[in-house]
Amino acid sequence: MANDPLVVFTPSGKRGHFKVGTPVLTAARQLGVDLDSVCGGRGICSKCQITPSFGDFPKHGVTVTEDALSEWNSVEQRYDDKRGLTKGRRLGCQATVQGDLVIDVPETSQVHKQVVRKRVEARDITLNPTIKLYYVEVQEPDMHDPSGDLQRLNAALEKDWGLTNVAADLSILKVLQPVLRKGEWKVTCAVHQGRDGDTPSLVQVWPGYYEGSIYGMAVDLGSTTIAGHLCDLRTGEVVASSGLMNPQIRFGEDLMSRVSYSMMNAGGADEMTQAVRDGMDELFSQVSEEAGVDKALILDAVFVCNPVMHHLFLGVDPFELGQAPFALATSDAISLPAHVLGLSLPKTAQAYLLPCIAGHVGADAAAVALSEAPDKSDNLVLVVDVGTNAEILLGNTEKVFACSSPTGPAFEGAQISSGQRAAPGAIERVEIDPVTKEPRFRVIGSDLWSDDPDFAKAIEGTGITGICGSGIIEMVAEMRLAGIVDGPGLIGSPQQTGTERCFLDGRTYSYLVWEDADRKITVTNRDIREIQMAKAALYSGARLLMDKFGTDQVDRVVLAGAFGAHISPKHAMVLGMIPDCPLDRVTSAGNAAGTGARIALLNRDARREIEATVHDIHKIETAIEPRFQEHFVNASAIPNSAEPFPILNSIVTLPTETFNTGSGGDEKSGRRRRRRA
């Protein structure tokens, strides 16, 4: 009624009139205010803390007096004595409306807390997981009103929380009765709610009020590595992260090798499924041990992966993905019990796989789309998730195109003569003097450059072990800038380059980066070819999407993937990995697929969002696009034999010399010189 006190909640601005004596928590719920509570208003959990404000508020048209809120009561005093209540705070379930009020809901009391992602372009994640905790007090059994313990628990959940017909499987029924009696009919329930309209289900019960946390895992299952983030589902905090090599590598480094293995070996697909599931379970154990968290408290998991990994993880033979038309068994999101995937978690723990976009564009690309949201960008943004199989998205609010491109493992240091995974001792940054052709570099584990007097001492523990992915990109780009490699990708002779670091190595020349008595690190012409093939595949996919969009330029480039975070934009452009673009508009998103998995883990609404979004993404299959091969041939040159790259050329000067392709690199062999890049 209009004569009843007016209650205004900030920061939401929601307001309404309530009768004197109405608990603030009740008023908040009726208005849809984001005020947390786990205990059902019993003054146990303290989640519903509020801060009343007193004085004149012309903006809201009210004056709030000191007696507008009920007096401090014994429940609040007991909580303050035991745990401490911040000065000025009250418990929303205990404080009642006595007059006009302005109530602030602090961030710590909001249900949908904002979790800031630690990355260059920070964006908030709304905390709304599929599994939440609910405290209830259950009616004791009565001879005169016989009913099951589960039925009375359900009645309490419906009465206090509006949860109806909560299901419980046999593993919960086995422990429900002793837990209820140990808690003296007071229990905390972890309830899973998937899609709206789905039957909620019990996934765990604790006696009394459970003050601990529950956890979920966000996992990026890649062809080469598996990376996981253990998240606290009550706060959204990442409590531990870890990764390991995908055990399937022994069946082939690239996806098609694994598909071939399943085709050529009876039971090969099952063998690879078991390998990746064993690796996944190892990752869960590793992360929980690192965080000091009981694996039994990991109740939810979200997975993103490419289509081949998606099928093999589920136990589906990827045979059809190895041949046109590259049909998926299903492209929809999948929800299922985690134990079905071989994870040694509670039997009621849940798992969710994001939807795939197409036969060669998987759930990892969907996760990147969720994380980077090109469909919400006014500018035309190109998102490239760099890996063994690159996922590429191009779009804006008008439309989004997607494709995948088989770059192979060269960018991760594989198939490179001195290549290695990113680890202490690996060369990760490179500069080559364009006059002397002398290199200087940095290795993982030290911030010093190799020409620093203290460098040798700084790397005593690691040594110099090889070149990682970001290092080989910078190395080849610097060799191109210094005139050691020509546009077509040939390393010149000592006479052509002006340095004895170029030495005859079989029929071609190699470049000496570093050596000691035990090891020699070089870049060979075969290494250059591997990088050329990988970057040409990447660029061609991006250029094909630009063709489909009807444009020759993009406004912004985002390099995603754990590896993408370490790529130098300038060197990537010199190499011709990405389209010509102002360098200040080339940014890194870190592991965007992993971030997308984390968003889907922490926000159930985001799952619905990405499920809808993938249906609107235009899928491009590079294998059947005639222009892909044309772009690939042009992109094999460094940076490109057909694209002008005007922005790049305004920043750097690329040498125009080309080196003879005669036997042994002899300039006078008489063979035709290659066309200039």
C-alpha cells in the first residue's frame, strides 16, 4: 500500500512499499533484488548482510530516521560475537522495516557477484553456477503423518527456496538418512539446476550448516595440451590451475593422424578415448592436490575441445570427421554425469560440453566466441586461436564467420630442428642486428638478454635448451628483417647475407643462433618451411573469412590461446601470420577458450547464450573453398607475395633481395631467380 514504508535498494535502484515488520530479506526477494542467503533467513549463513543509510535522500524522496529499522537483536549479536559483523552492517533476515529505508546491498552480499578475469581486456563474469548450496530445516518423521525423508526434505526445499521435485539418485539416498539425523534435521544441500524447466537434482548433502566451498573445473582439452582451472563455485575464484600433455600425442601429433589411427587399428578409437580420459583424471587429481581440495568437492566440470577431441573424449569414433562432409555425431551441447567420462568424482558430479560449431570448428571455438564476443563488437574483429589446429572467427554485430585451419604443431616448437615446448631454458625472445647479423635472445626463466654480462650466471640452472613457439616466430621474422631469409623463405649464403653464421647444411644453408661444447642451436631451411606452411594455413583461413565478409581489412585482431598470449604482434605481421593492421589494435586474449569454459562453468545463463549463438555463426569449410589454396600459395612467402601490407611497410623496411635456389645455394648456378616477395 502507498501508506506503507518505502524501501529503496541500491545499487539496483529497485523500490517498493512494505508493511511494518517485513524482514529486509523478504522485501529484497519480492522486488527481485540480488541479495544472497543460503540458510533461508535463519541468521546462520550471514550472506544477507546489508548496510542501511540514514538522513535525507532527495533523489529518492525520503528521509530515513534511526528507528526506520528494527533494533539489533540476539541473533545478530550471537553472529557478531562468533564471527564479527562489519560496523554499520545488519543481517537482512533479522532487520525488519519500521519506516522509509534506503538499503545498500554490498557486493559481498550479492548472489551474482562480479568476477574480474585477469587479462588485458578484463571483463566481468556474472556468478550464477548450475550448482548452489541451500540450507534447510526438515520436519522430523511422524508416526501419524508417515512420509519419506526425501519427501520431507523436498517439502523444505520448496517452502524455503521454491525448488520443486528435487531428484536424488541412489548414491544420495544411501547417505541421506544418516546425514539428516547427524544434523538433527538441519542439512545443507548442493542442488544442480541445468536448463530452466529441467528437474533439479541433489548432488551432495551435509549435516547442519556447511560453511565450506564447492568446486568446479573449467577444462580446455587441446590436441597437444590439457589445461584446467579449479574454481570455487561460491566466489568464482580460480583456486588452482594446471596442465599436462595430452596422452594421445603418442597416436599422432595432429588430429588427422589420430583419425587415421582409429581407421587403421581395430579398437584404436577406444584406445585413444581411454588415454585422454586417464589424462583428464590425472589433471583433476593434480589440480585438487595443488589446491588442497578434496576431489569429492568437485561437483561440476565444463569442457571445451575441437571436434575430434570432443568425439574421442565422449567415446565416439571420429571416423566421419576424417572424410567429407565431416559430419559430427552431434553439434549440440551435452550434459551428463561426470563419472560417464571416466572421472573419479562423486557419482552425482555433473559435466557439460559446449556445443560444436561445425565438423572442423569445435566447442573450443564456441568458447572463444563466448569469451571474446565478436557478435557484440561494433568494429570488425578477427579472433585467432593459435594452436595445432587454429580456430578463426571474424565478425561484428552484423554477422560472424568461423573456420578452422590445420596449422600443425610447428608453432609449438614441434617439427623444428631446435624446437621445444615452452619451458625454462627455451629461447622465447629474439633480436638480430640488421648490420652485424648477430642475434641476442632471452630464455624462459630469465629477464636478461644474452648479451648482458650477468646472463650466463642467470641461466646456470636452466641452460639454453632450444627454441619455443614464440621464439621461432620472432627468430624467423628477425631473420627476414635482417636480410638472412628472403621473401620466398630461403636462407642466404655467407656471401649473400654478410655473416658466417650462415653455413652450408646439406643442400641449403642454416643459421647458427648459439653453441657451446655440448649443444648447437640453429635454424635450418626446413624449419623455415615448416613455419611458412603453418603461418600460410593460418593467414589463408583468416583471408578466406575476409573474402566472405567482403573486406580487405579488419579493425582489430585478437590473438587467443595460451601460446597466442606470447606472440609479438610486429613479428607475427612480418611473418605474415595475420592480416595487415595497426599494431596497437593487435591484442592478446590469453587462453580465450579456457576463459570461455570458465564463463560457462560460473554462469548457467552463458551456456544458454552460447548454445543460441553458435546457430547464428556462419561456418566456412576451408577444404572445399577454391580460394583457400590461392591464398595459401600467396601466404607462403614472408610476409606475402600478393598482399601489399601497407601498414607493416610503414613501420619496417623489408629487404628486397632474393637468394638463388641453385644447388648448395651457389649464386652462379644459372638457375632462374625466384620472383621477389
